[in-house]
Amino acid sequence: MQEFEFVKASLTPAQGIFTLIALGLILLALANYVRVTLVKNTHDFVIAGRRLGFGFGVAGIISIWTWAMAVMMSSAMTYTYGTSGLWWFTVPNGLAVILIIPFARRLRAKMPHGYTIGEFISSRFDGAGLARVVMTAGLLFGALLAIIINLKGTSLVISTVFGVDQGTVAIITAIIVLAYTVLGGLWASISTSTLTTLFITVPTAFVVTAVLSQVGGAEFVWQTVASKSTDFLSVARPEAAVGFGITLALGLITATVVGQDFWQVVWGLREREVSRTFFWAGALFYPIPICLGILGLVGIALNVDLATHLNGDAAAVGPFVISHIGLPTWLILSYVFVILSACYSTIDGSLSAISSIAAVDVIKPFSPNISEHKLFSYTRLSMVIAALIATLVVLSGVDFVTIVLTTYAIRTAVLIPFMLAVFWDRMTAAGFFWGTVAAIAIGMPIHFAYGELPGSIAILVISAIIPLVLGFQNQNRFDYDRLKEVADISDDSAPVNPIIPVNN
């Protein structure tokens, strides 16, 4: 095959920065409008009055879940492993959203007035400090991970397409999203997410179709990839499962089942809408990574080189292909809008989740009599600190895939302890704490020494054995109906839950 001649699109750094700011201004205007019209009190701010419907719920979840990893790592794993990489990336992603349903149904029924998972852990284990600390740390770490991944994704795209320095992009993006997130609230987050879902889904189909047409058609790509190696078109390559698939699948399940972004939606939805909302959100998510994963196959067909063209980061294959094969400028900008929409909406939701966790599970327990004005100031400060930490990680230069797989391995440690806490009445606070801590302390060294799969298995096994052993020794059974005692903040007759106040 004759080598494809790559020609970089003549797009300037100024155009890249303008695109970053333009989307931010659109979302800022929408967030401000929603805040003024729908957010009347703290209950609306935090949980949308528990009035979210099916349409808002599905669009919001798809947008939350369609982050940089979904739109960039799908291409990266397809480029690295072929269709096996796409299979291992795509299938667990949709299932991870659907698998939250049994947990969501149970906690909405048993704890209808909940706000955060940390609050659930505190109520489940009678305020046990260590268990709540572990859960809170896990939630904060997960939200911070999402911000880091999406800042990195934004930086990769804008750098590859427009030639802007990645560090500069990370700093500008963090400032832009912070500017409209401080208006915050679940109503604002879901509304902006609904708009960005439109920005993600519609252009994706046009862009991928145009790419295939530009390089010679789908049949050309398929045949060229097959001529390089039949392994690229097999979904049964074991190295894909061992190299990233199993670790990623466990991490994805953890990200939804133990992710505050999703639990805000669970408790914000009307109760009758929970199951079908998460089912359809998971099902309708699939076309997005499948379409964008095709860019990885195009990269293989065109002999895109990891070192020469992508600077060693496979996640850059999508942006590189889009900006180097001669597509019209408007199509390139459409692709950039897809990535930025995915990144912005997830950063926004994660910053909001961090502010809620900071207020409910960090600040109030240490200072229960803090004034509402100070509490709100500190929760805003928590957003700034999170954005700063995430930006510094991105500036360190660590590659995208390493960030995802390493942090997902760590997060897997809390998955089974949380499941047991939700469904097993003999689960103990000590089992929750030591199961999670020991899994990380022992499993992560195995992860670094022997690879993704042995490390993930070790983390999973240890986090299961310790809680089970301690639980079977426990003769006391927890009455889950006690969770109904947790009251809404709108119930003036009950103790007020420590929730972020609205800054009217």
C-alpha cells in the first residue's frame, strides 16, 4: 500500500482557544438561566427537588458517561488492539450504567431522602468514622480522576488539532469550567449535560462518515487492516483482556456504582423513572464509542505511527486522523466540539460532586455549626482546589491511558465492600475499612510489579475476603428500614442535613 500523505489542517492556536471559550460561554449562559428559573432553594440546588424526568435523566447520564475516555480511549484501544480493543472498551461501558439499577432501586426504596453515598455509609454503619473516611476518600478520588482525565483529553485534542501547548489548554479549560460551575446545582448540571449530549451525538455520525469517505470507504479500511494482521479484526485477542480489558471493566463498574455523579441523578430522579432511565442511558450510549472507535481502525489502515505522529500517546489517534487527512475545517471543528462537550460536561458534574461531598462529608462533620455563608465559600474553594490538583497532574505529562488504568485499579478496591454494605445486613464498618485499605496496600504493588490483570484480581479478591470473614463473625443484623429516617433538607421538623446552601 502507498503511504498516505498526512497534511495538517491550517488551524491556528487562536482558533483553538476561541473554541474553548465559545463552548464555555454557551454553557455559562444556560447554567445561569437554569439557576435563575429553576433553583429556588437548597433542595433544588443539590437534588433538583427530586423532580428529574426520563428525558433529562437519560440525556444527563449519557453526557456524564460520555467523557474524554469514551470519545478518545475507544479510538486508542481500537488502534492498539483492533476490534478486540473496541469490544473490550465498549461492552463494559454500557453495562456499567445498566448495572447500577439494582443498587439504585434498593437505596431509593430504603433511603428515599439520600444525597451522597458517604451519607449512606455513615447511616449504614451508625456514623462509623473510618468507613465514612474511606468512602469519602474514594468518592473524592473518583471525581478528581474524572476531572484529570477530561482535562487531559481536552489538552490532547486542542494540542493535536490547533498546536496549542497542552499545559496552556489545561489551565484555560480549568478556568472556563470553574467559571460556570460555581453557579452549579443539579438542575444546571443536567441541563447543560442535555445540551452537550446533542453536541456529542449528532456531529459524531457526520464526522466518522466523512472520515471513511475521505480515506477510501469502509471496505478499504477493513481490507487494509485485515492485510496487516487478522488479529486486528478478532474480538478474542487475549492480550486486550489482559492488557486493559478486565481492569477497565472493573473500574467502569466502580465508576458508576460508586460514583457520586450518578447517585446525584439516582436521588434526583422521580422514583418511578430510575430503572428505565439508567437502562436506556446505558443502551443509547453504545453508538458513540463504536463510531469514534472506527477512527482507531483508520489509524491502523493509514499507518499512523505511535512515536512519530502521536508522541507516544495512543489517545491522540482520533484527533490526529481528523486533522491530518484533508477534511473541511467545519468538520474538524465539529469533532473538536464533540470532544469538548464530553469533557466540559463531565468536569462540571465532577466539580459539583466534589462540592457536595466536601460540604456533606468533610466540612460539616468537622465544623457542624459553621455558618451557611462560610460553608458555601469553602465548597467553592473545594472546586478550585480540585481543579488545581487536576491541572498539575496533567501538566506533569503523564499519558492518558496510564492515568485511566492506574486510577481505575485503585478505585476497584471499594466496589465489593460497597456492594456488601448495600445488600448484606451483616456487613461491618471494620470489614468495609480494612477490606478497602488492604486491597489497595497489597494489590497496587502487585499491579505495578506484575501488570494490570494480576493486580486487579488481587484487589478484587482481598476486598471481598476481609469483609466476608469479619461479616460472618458479626451476629448483629442491620435493619435497612432505618435508612428511611434520613430526612430531606426541606423537612423543617427534622434535623437539617449538611447540604450546600444556595447563594442567592
